[in-house]
Amino acid sequence: MTKEGTHVEALEGCAVFHLDPGRVNHLRSTLMSGTCAVALAEAFRLLGDVTRVRMVDALSHGELCVCDLANLLGLSESAVSHQLRVLRGLRLVRPRRAGRMVYYALDDQHITHLFQEGRRHVQEVDPSVSDVKGPLAPSLSPVPGERERRAEARGGGRRQAVRP
């Protein structure tokens, strides 16, 4: 006998649990659909990445272009663009074109509220988790030399001697 078969038999012939069949049927009709559950799980999976969480945090304060996001987070523009493409795929962020520039913002207030509630939850569960204000936390600082490497790749900035 399979686990599933055992589980079904236990529910159908259960003498231990005193379930209210009316309540169970009502709850069954109000549960989210499988399609909705998959979409929600995918959204949470995408927010399971530190880089994307930091991007959502930055965008929760207002729209930013790729360059500003890259500078703010200490990432390459290419990495930011890639992550934005992923977030756009699930409609967590939306682009706004202004001439040649593209600005990104959170898709709607639901994303902002979800993010803020998650932050509050984390801080309530573990009071040692602080809300960093101002510059990036030391653990989130850019890799030493990353800014110079990016500036050099764009053709600007000071060139540094390459060490063997």
C-alpha cells in the first residue's frame, strides 16, 4: 500500500480526528487553485535570491535606471539587467522608457506591501536583524576593486596596473 493510499484511507475512515465536513468543504472551495499556487511559489522563489531582494529593496523607494541600480548595489550593469529581466518575467518590476533611458519600478503596491511585510516578519523573528540605513552593510559592500574594473570596462576612470 502506498503512502498516498494510506493517507486517503486514514482521512476517509479516520476515527481520531473530529473534522467538521461542512467547514472542510467550505475551505476546499476557498483554497487557491494549483495554477495560482505555482505562480505564487515562483514569485517567492525569485525573491529567494539576495541580489534580487536588494534590488526590490532599492526599487521600493522609487524607480531607478540600470546604471543607478548597478552603482547603488555594487554590481555590473549586465548583472542588474539580467536580474531585472527575471523580475520582469513574473511582473514584479515594470520598465518605463524615457527617450533612450529605461527606468524600473516595482510593478504595483502589492509587491511593495509584500516586501515590507516580509521585512517586518524577519525583524520580529530575529530582533538582531537590523534595517540598514545609508551605505551598504559591510557584508553587502562591493568587492574591492569592482568599481574600478567596471569603470575601466566602460572606457572611463583611472587605469590601474595589473598585478601578476
